[in-house]
Amino acid sequence: MRVGGMWDVAAKHLKKMDKLKTASEKLDCIVDCSQMLIKSFSLVGSKEKPVTADDIYPIIVNVVIKAAPRRLVSNIKYILFLFSFI
């Protein structure tokens, strides 16, 4: 799978967050998206130069814009609210 394809899959994980009900399912979508991005960087990264936040931040922004999740902020607030009681 090419790296751009992996970014598309990461965006799909974010999109499906609105369809889920529980906070743990929504959090799993964010984790799956993050893991897909990390895997994509492991494919193109080198051992001499590790991946930094400066490298990955523009990609995260691109994936979030591409996914355009309708209620991203409210979903994150919901997750944070429910997990604050644990």
C-alpha cells in the first residue's frame, strides 16, 4: 500500500467516529488513525533521521481536513468528559 493510500485509510477512521455511540469506540477510531499515520512514516522514514513532530503535524492536519469529520470537537469533548471520571 502506498503512503497516500494509508492516509486515506486514516481519514476513513476519523469519518466513522460520528456513527459510533460509546466513548471507547470513538477513541479507538482516533487511535486507529494515529497508528495508520505512524505506520506510514515507518515506511518512508530512515534510521538516521527519526520522525519529528515537525514532520508529522502537517500530515495530521491534512488527514483531518480530508476526513472533514462533522463533529470532531464535540466527539473529543465527549471522550474527555467520560474518561475524566475513570
